[in-house]
Amino acid sequence: MSGTKKFPWLSSCLLILTYGVFGWVVAQSSLVWSEGIVAQGRALGWIIDDKSVHIVIDLLGAVLILLIAIAFTAPIALATIFFGSWLKSETRAWISILGWAFAVVFIIRWINYFARILVLVCAALLGRLEFQAAGYNSWQTFIILTLICLGGFTSGVLAFMQLGR
């Protein structure tokens, strides 16, 4: 391979669009969520304003994006940490089976949210594969994925704030 790396534009555009739509959906949903959170807070005697609730919801979306990017940077290392010593005894294996069964019930119950997260994960996975195929190392891939995904998310939130209200 030559000294220059070919930038995968198609998957980058797909990432920006996917995370932009996610940002739009989060910003749109945060209007309903913030009203409920503020009403519950006032019932409990808390002083909460709408803007701070919107900021917290947007930050939670950004944290989700960072977790997805981190999970795809070193998936083998993370799997070893989480599952390496966990399944060595029968009790832990049974607890794992019950936990996964509980997770499947939640996935089936809230399939629309799970499908949205699955689309985000698949887009990030495609981006990671394209960047690694282009010759970028793990850290470069992580930084580029994080910047593209957070940029798309931010543009979706800002687009909703300007156009959607």
C-alpha cells in the first residue's frame, strides 16, 4: 500500500446520515421526555428547567455513541474482560442464561428502540470495517468514528432545533 490512505467516503456519508437521523429522533423525543421529567421533578420538589433536561438527554445520546465506538475499537479485548472468567462455574453460567433471557424479553418488548440501536451499531461496524480495510489502525479508526458519529449526531440535533420546531 502506498503512503497515502484511501478515505472511505461512502461509509462515512452513511455514518453521518445514520447518526444525524438518530440526533433528530433524540431531539424530537427529548421534547416529550423533558416535559415528563420536569413534571415529575416538580412533583418531588426539585427545581429543573427544560434546557438542562435537554442537555442531559443529548449528553446521554453522546455517551451511547462513545460506548458504541469504544466497543468496536477493541472487541476481542472487551469480550475477554467481560466473559473470560465469568463462565467458569455452573452458578455463573446459570445466572448468565437467566440474564440473557431477561435481556431477550426486554428486546422483544421494546423492539423499536432495539432496532434503532441495532442500526447505529451496524453503521458503526460498517465504518470500522471500511476504515480498517483502508489501512487505518485502531486508534485512528476510533478517533475518526467518534468524530464522524458525534458530528452526525450533533448536526441532527441542531437541524431539529432549527427546522423541526
